Amino acid sequence: MGIIIGAGENPDTQTTLTSIEQFSADVAYSIGDIVFHENRIYKFVGDHAAGDWDQAVVEQQAVKIVG
């Protein structure tokens, strides 16, 4: 089973994962990292130092589950 992030967009920009990590305030994230937060999936579009959630550096992602 896989999870396609960016479903419905250009296939060249889609990301396929087998799991998604829960956001943690103890972790620093880089551009392109994908996390699960408050029942939604987000991709970081900016770097994020460890700390509280910052909506300004993420974009919510469309998702498609494939099996």
C-alpha cells in the first residue's frame, strides 16, 4: 500500500510514501518534508526549526491511497 501526496497534480511532482510521521515540536524539518498534523497531511515549503507548528511554512496536500 502506498500514499501518493499531491494526487491530481502533475505526476512529476507527486511523492509516494509508505508511511507519514506525526509532526513533533522536538524535530527540525526541511523543505519537502511531509508530516501528519491535526488530521491533515502537510509538506514543508520552508525550513522549520524545532518548535511550535508554523502554518506559514507548510502547504496542505491532496492525498490518494493506492493498494
